[in-house]
Amino acid sequence: MKKVLINARKEDYAHLASVIEDHHHVVLRQDPVYEIKIFLPDNDLDAFIEEVRETVDLRYKENLIEVSSPEFVISPYLTRAEEKAEKGEKTERTPIERLVETTKPYLRLNADTLAMTSIAGLIALTGLFLNNVAVIIGAMLLSPILGPIYAFAISVAVGHGKDGVRSLSVLAALLLSVFVLSALSTAGLHLLVPLAVTPEILSRTMVSPIYILMAVLLGFAAVLALDRGMSDLIAGVAIAAALLPPTVVAGIATVLLTDRVLQAGVLVLENVVGMLAGALIATLVLGIGARDYYEQVAARKAMVRTALAIALLLAILLGLSLALT
């Protein structure tokens, strides 16, 4: 159940009345600005907000929309309305405004995220040299790599091109930190003790076009899970599994497997670009996009340009993958 508070000028309320008449609402104030409180099922929120935005001119500072989730509401009428809505559509969609809000922490690099990613990289490095899958999986649980990929897809889908670039820069910084730390740690350890190249390391120096398809599916699944309000833990682990160990191996390869550095680097890029492609495809399939007309125009331009760039990169990586197989 959602509670929606709307402030509307008298001129706008005349049009708004027809939109809210079918929903349980209370007019709290009429002068100088109408203040209306509405309760409606979660599944009805997106369509309702769309109708209100088309009716109320939000360019005026007096007009605003506030959405919140009450702890509980005691009303047999609302309970019946919610049950009816749930029967009509089982899957709850997350409003686009909330999706955009959740991307903000991933638009700039912070010390905590960098530290957590670096620690996860070192744990993965340990697991790879020990050939211990359990340790490698533990590293994936810590890695916060999913956020920037998700933020990139949502930002492009709503036409926030600059935010999309910021999220990519954060992702690049996180992966670069893992790569550099892995290379330095490997070089330092190799001076102290002989390091064996394990099967877990070697398996991540082999490229194949199938990895691109896997990455696309992972990117799609991650956005689907977050859009449906599912836990991001499983999706985050899957993303980390495809990015964290290969990036660590790329760092290891610069020291111990110089003849396989290119393969390791191509595998990382295949996974990154594939996931970005899958995440963007998910936004199109799920209908994630801007509400405002002018933002929709900007979003279409951003989506086309980004899609062309990703398609070009995928073609290049596919060619490299076939050549190195």
C-alpha cells in the first residue's frame, strides 16, 4: 500500500479531480493550494503517477507529488482494493523515481566502496592461488560491483547521460583497483615464495564467445531482479563472479602469465560490455524510462548512441575472442 500526497493549484485541481475520483482520497486543504492524500495499492502506483504528471503542471513550485509507504493502514475498503489489485497483477513494479534514487550512491567513488572491492579482490586472489572455490565465492559476496552497472543502465534509460558516464567511471576505477592490487600483490608474494598457477587461474585465461552471451544474460537478470524489488544479493554475487576473479587473474597474468595477459583482459572486457548490454536490454523490455516528454526524447538519443557504441565493442570483442580461441 502506498500513500500519495499531492499539492496542486486550484487550476490544476479542476483536472486532477477526475484522476483521483476512483481512488480512496481525502482533501486535507483547499486554500491557497489543494492538498490531497490518496491511498492505493502498490501495483497501481506507476500508472497513477503517470496520470497525475499529465494532469498537474509540475513546473509550478506549488505543485508536488510525495510518495511514501505507511507502516500499516486499517481500512477494509483499502484491503479489498489491494487484494483485487494483487489478483490482477502478481508482480510488483518499482517506480522509476525510486530506481533513479537507488543509483545515486554509485555515481561517485567513495572510500568504503573502494576498500570493500579491494578487500574482495585480495580474498579472491588468495582463493585463486589456493585453488579454493569456497574462498573465491566468499570474495564475491563482499564485492559491490553490481551497483555501477545497474546505475549505468537506469541512467541511460531515463536520459541522464552524464550520470551514466559517472557510473562507468566508478566501475572502471573499482576494476582498475582490483587489477593493480592483484598485480602488485602477486609480484610481492612471488619474491618471497614460489607461486603456482592453479586450474582456477588458468580457467580464467580462456576466452570464448559464449562468455559474452552469459554476461548479457547476467546483466539482464540483475536489472530484472532490482526492478521487481527482489534481493540484490544473488544478482550481485553473479555479477561479481563474472568480473572479480577474471580481473584478479588479469593482474596475476601480468606477473606470472605474460603470454596470456591479452586473453585475460579480453575476458574481463567481454563480461563488462556484455553485462552493460544485458542491463540496457532489460530496461527496454521492462519499459523503464523517463516520464517527462522532453526527458523521453533525451533518453532515446542516449539509448541509441549507447547501443551503437556497445554493439561496436561487442563486435570487436567477438572478433578477438574467435581469434584467440
